[in-house]
Amino acid sequence: MSKYNKSPEIVINNHDNEAWKGYDEIVSTLYYKLKTISGKKILVIDCYPGVIYSEILQELIRPLNPELLIHSDDLAFSGEHITKMIERNLTDDRVFGVLSSRTMDEFFDEEKVREAKEKIENLQSGLVIIYGVGATLIEQPDLLVYADLARWEIQQRYRAKSIGNWKMENFEEDVLKKYKRGYFVEWRVADRHKKGLYHQIDFLLDTNEKNNPKMITGNAFLDGLHQAVKRPFRLVPYFDPGVWGGQWMKEKFGLERSAKNFAWSFDGVPEENSLYLTFGEVRVEVPSTNLIFNHPVELLGDRVHARFGTEFPIRFDFLDTMGGQNLSLQVHPLTEYIQEKFGMHYTQDESYYILDKEGDAVVYLGVKEDISPDEMMEDLRQAEKGLISFPDEKYINKFPAEKHDHFLIPAGTIHCSGENTMVLEISATPYIFTFKLWDWDRLGLDGLPRPVHIDHGEKVIQWDRNTAWVKDNLINRFESIAEGDGWKEERTGLHEREFIETRRHWFSKKVIHETHGSVNVLNLVEGEEAIIESPTGEFEPFIVHYAETFIIPECIKEYSIRPYGESEGKLLATIKAFVRV
């Protein structure tokens, strides 16, 4: 039976009496807290876009019997007006937009806000409740609740058509377009707004599960993040099907048997994943970005923070084509292209670490020698129109893939994983900027043609990354670093154009690691079980299992890993990524 932990949690100490579960407990807690405030009372429930208002209104707000109820969304501009404001960010593309630099207050009608303030001022006594996105912009609260949820849950609600974008009734719209509006505009604006509220929050409300809310005090929330950044931890993974998906994760991780396949697993992407913080018997789910926003230096390291700010620059995820199909043939934008076109600071350099394979597995990487770029682009365009099937073997290199191979993929390099591979993708975090060039004549799971971006791709393909260059620069660039009793350390990449360095440790005994001035992201790529320990007792021992991704905050500085349990005395391996600083 798989030991892979699909629900990793961080146990938080000293706050068991500051956590509540269910609306009855939450309403009672707020009721008694409000009773301690004399005179007119203002309760603000500020919400991240994607919170289900009908549930909050019915189960939390109405039982408190407010004298005056204000929905902050009613004071914002209409969805159509906002769409015009962000037109440049949305673009005409189905997938890609431009990152917004707007702030929350820009979307509110000053006259409507002024009228709401007058209503509040004219009320002499009783309870005022303001709820919705940007609710704290309306009036200074006596009591502030922040209703939060993870981006993955927002995406699930998009797909289920249970929500549209903020201020929009676009429940039925193409999910890629809803996601685009969230990714490039709404989440950026909401994160800026939320950052300014952390130390004002009296209570944090977890709204990830329908009709199953949890609430913690603001003090417990902030101290929970403080405790989390002082130890190794894992993010809450999620798994998603895809047209090319395979069966490996289903078998190895004990996933839903009835699912057709699982293509992706995001288990090391803080921008998307969440954290489980457990307070006594109450487990609270919070976006892991909250940890980055609150403790960027301790988590990332001083020099990494200086370069990336409150963005987590390393991503680990799985691509499963075991019993599946080839990924789309693709390329990622060069740094200057992603900056100029999409407003991103850095690009999606990446690599494929082969965790497992079957049969004659391959990786497509780089172009063949002496091909004609014009001819290849014309064939791609003909294939997009359905006039031909793209002759990939004429143009694209195909290299055999073996377990523990490492293929480096700096931006601008054409690539994709073939069928029957289990890839641990180690990359920079801007993860949606994939220019698909050809998708093997497939439709998506939604029955629509999967979007390709040949025009974008043509502008970034590096044609000099041909067969000889790829062999010399991108395949198994293993270099021995050091070795000792029962362990060996190797550098496996990445390419010099990429800011991430990866190292593999083979070990049958304890091996000491340093953080190298950067957050470390690791995966146990060989062996059943290992234990991470502090040489100074700085944190409690932390156990990881095969294929689990885990994070070591930079502030830990030094830690050890050794075989544990059934793996004692056996040869194990981890792959570790950190930012070269």
C-alpha cells in the first residue's frame, strides 16, 4: 500500500483553544466577541474572490442579525466596466494575458462608497456587517474576519460553473478564460490587498470546503505561519486528469481508481498549493502564498528574496504519461519575451527528471541538424489547420529516456515528454507560459481543440539548439561534487542559462545538507522512506516517503537526511533544487 501522504499537515502548538469548526461554533464565537464591543459595532468580512457569498450570508451573517448589511461588491464598478479597465491585461488570447499592477481601490465607485459610509455614520447603534471582496475599503472595522481559500479550489469552482469571475456572471464561459482573468488580474489584485491586512485580521475563515468552515484567531494564524517556516514541510498536493495522462500516480499514490487517468500532480507549487495547519482537532487550509508573503526572508533566504521578492521561484510537479500519450510539443518564452509580452519578471526554464519509465520511453528535445526553420514552421501551421499530421521525426530530436536521467530545458528549447514516462518536472515557477506548437491531432478533455501558440513559439525557438548542442549541454550533465561514508553528492543541472541548480544525493547512511543561501525543494526519488533531522534539534524529525516533494526553509541552514523504517540500510536518493546565489 502506498505511503505517499496526500494530506500532509503542520501541527501548530499552543493555540488549540483558538480554532473553531462549523458555523454554529463560528457564529457563537463572533457573537460573544461582538458583545464585548460597546455602542455601534462594525464587523467586516473581507473575502478573497471565489468565496461563495450565499453560504456566508445564510449561515454566518444572518444569524448575527445585523442592523445594517452592506455588500462591498455592490459598491464596485460593474463587471462590464471592470472588463474595459483591464482589457489590456486580458488580451484576445484564450490562455495568455498581461499581469495587472492595479490595486483593489481602483475598482470601487467613490460615490457609492461615500454613500455607504454615510449610512454607517447615520446609524446610532446596532451591528453593521460589511462583507465581500475589498470590504475593508468601506469602513474601519471593530472586528475583522478574512475569508480565504486556495487557488486550486477556485479553479474547481470555475470548472463546476458554481462561480464566475469577480463581478461577472460568466459561469458558462470557457474555463481557460476564467482562469486567465483570475491569474493575470484578480488574484494579483487580491493578494496585494490581503498583504496589507495580515496584522489587522482578528479571525481567519477557511472557506475551502462547502458548508464546512473553520476559523482561527489572527494571532493563531500568524503564529502558525511563524512555526511553519521554522521546519521542513510539505504542501497539500492535488492531481488532475489530462488528455495525455497516465496510470502511474493512480497506482503509486493510491488515487481514485475510477478516474480515467491523472496527468499532473502539483505538490510543490506554492502559488497554487495550500497548507494544512492543524490546531488541536481543527485542521485549517490556507493558501501557501500566505507563508511566502509573511516570511519571505526566512523561507527564501535573503539573497533570493532580494531577487524574487515574495514570489517562490522553484516549482516541482509530476507529468504522468505511463500508459498515456505524448505531451504537446512545446517551447517556453525567453526572458525578454515573457517580460515584454506578459509582464513576468522571469521565465519558465525547466527540466525533466525521469522518475520512472516503461518500454522504449523517449524525450523530444531540440531540433535536428540542418533543418529549415521556415519549412518546419509552415508544416506546423499546416498541421494546426488539420491539413497534415506534423512530421515530428523530420525536425525534432528524440532521445531514449531511462530512470534517473535528467534532461535540461532552458527556455527557447523545443521539447516534450513521450509516452510511458513518469517525469518529475523541476522548473522556475511561471508555469502557465507554455507555447504549444503541435498536439498530435488531439482534442482536449472538453472536446475542443487544445490551444496552440505557433506565432508566439516562432519568436522564441532557438534554432541553434540542435542535436549536437543538446547532447553536449542538456542530457545527463552529471558532475561529482563530494562523497563520504555511505553517501555521494552529484550536480545534475540545471543549464547555465537557468538560475536553479539541482543536486542528487545517493545515500545509505546519514548525509548532511546545507541550504546554500536559498530555500531548498527536494523529492525522494529512490527508496521508500527517509527522515530529515536537525543537527542542533532546531525542529522535530520529519519523515518523507517515495516521490514526496518537501521544502526546507533557508533559515534552517543545515539538516540531515538518512534512510528510515523499511529503508534502513538501503540505497536511497533525493533530488534537491535551490537558487544559485
